[in-house]
Amino acid sequence: MWLQLALIALAVATVPLCIILFSADSDKHRKLLAVTLALTFELIMFGAFTRLTDSGLGCPDWPGCYGQSNPFQAHSDIKAAEAVMPHGPVTVTKAWIEMIHRYLAMSVGLLCIAQVVMAWRARRRDYPLSLAIACLLMVCVQGAFGAWTVTLKLQPVIVTTHLLLGMGLLAMLAASLEQYRCFAGSSGLSAQPQLQPQSLRWLAGAALLFVFFQIALGGWVSTNYAAMACQDYPLCHGEIVPQMDFQHGFSLWRQLGQTAGGDYITYQALVAIHWVHRNFALLVAFVVGWAAWRAMQVDVYRQLGKLILLVVLAQVVLGISTVLLSWPLLLAVLHNGMAAALVLLLTMLNYRILHARRAAVY
């Protein structure tokens, strides 16, 4: 099974590797970083699709499916489980969704290994070996949490951490690409310390931290199935502050659908989870919007600031729409994608500010 999984992962990774090798771009290092970043973004989107279609246990073991490398070989076991529970966690469709997610994750791991090899061979300042190794280690940790997601039966804190680690890997890859571009001189950036108030540096950093915290809250909403706990907006059940159970809602170490004591989780706990996420989103939108507006006042960050502002506005609209339209799948996946886009863009902004500051010092 392990050999077959490795061959499947290699086959999936062949497409991005061919894009890199046969690209007209002569800078293969930069191309590898860009392709790995793009594939990681797609993996996060597909991970959201996997979670939102309840496919996280489509194959109830790990890393294969009923001890096999693909759902074709495990078809009889999957059909037997589906016959017992036609709308349960294991169906043929859900098994394929889950395994495709794993194949994509393994291909990202292979690309990160390729980064380490290329960084080791190049030994260049703009492509540090330490950063490539850090990305590979992050993939390994992410894989471990992916396994625990299955073996611990979608325990909310594990699933949420899995999401955060995926966003963290995206940020690391974005920083890697920015470092390569900045040192290679291809980013078009120049150090202009007189145009970079220290407040912008702190504001951009705070915006990124706020976004990560909001992603954690969003993951907590999704993995606890609290997305429709409030079905009106801006009120919740017609109230500004509805009845809520914060103690059980934000008890971290517990099984899905249960309290820490093993009882069924209360509806008021789900309301608390949803209410905190939607209201903290207002603060996040303000901080990120402020950071974007301040960035737009600096020539070298103007376009990036505009993109951040557009994405945060789109994210707010998507968040409200998922509630008012009863959580349609496409909007929910896009909501996750916009969160990943904010991580990507804010990481780029923070790195460029840091790079310009360093250039001004030296």
C-alpha cells in the first residue's frame, strides 16, 4: 500500500513538476516556489470542500482506504459501509474526495522535498536551505494532524489545528517566494524608509495575526457544525445577544458533538461559537481594512493594499451570504479561499515592509 501511495503521489506531482521543467521561465527555483504555493492554495480550498461535504471520514483509516491505496481497491468495503448507512460518513463519493485530498497533500510534500534538494544544490542567499527545510517539516507536521483528524474521528481541536497549519504553510511558502524575489531583484521593490511609518509595520503584523485568529474561530465553527446556529443577520434569533453557552462551546479537548464530560453539546454552545466568529469578524475587517488603506498610501504597496481591501470586502459579503442563503457549498468553499487569500496577501505585505526596513538599515 505504501509503495502504491508513493507512486500515486508521484503521478499527481508529475503535472506541476512538468510545468516547472518545461516552463519558458529559466528561473526554475522561482517557478518551483510559485507552483508549490499555488498547489498549496488549491489544497486548502479542496480541504475545505472535503470538510464541508462531510468527507473527512470517507476513508476511516489512514493513510490508505480500508488498507488499500485507492477507493477502487477498497470498493467492496466502502459499498458495505454505505449499505449500512447510506447517508453516513463513508460513501464511494466521499471516499474519493478524501483520497484525492490526501493525494494532493502528498504531492505538495514531494514539491517541498524538491525545494530542499534545489536549495541544497544552489546554496544561495535568496533561496535559504533552512527555510526550505522548515516548509518540509511543516508539511510533515500537517500530515500528522491529517492522520489524527481521521484516527480521532474529527475531534474539533485537531481539525481546527489542521486548518491553521495549512494556512501557516501557505504563509511560509509566500514568505519564501517573496524572499527569493526581493533578493533576486525581480519584485520591483525598493527601500523607501521615508515612506514607511513604523505604525504601518505594526498594523500589517496585527492584521495578519487577527486573520489567523479569525481563521481559528471559523475552523471551530465549521468543525462543530455551528454554521447555521444563527440563521439571521445581523441579529441572532432576533436578538443582539442571544442565549449562549460559552463554557461548553469553547471547551477545546472534547469529541465532536459532545461536551468535555461526554454529554451531547447544547444548541446554546453552538450559538456561542457562531456568535463569537461573526462578531469578531467585524473587528478583523476593520483592522485589515485599515492596514490596506494605510498600505495604499505608500506607492510601492498601493496595488497590494487595493487587493487586500477587495478581498476583505468580498470575505465579509461571502460570510453574510452563507448565513442568509443557508450555507451553500460553493459560497462556503469560497469563504475559506478568501481567508487563504488574505493570509497570502498579508504575508506578502509584511515581508515587503520587513525587507524594505532591512534595506534601509543596511
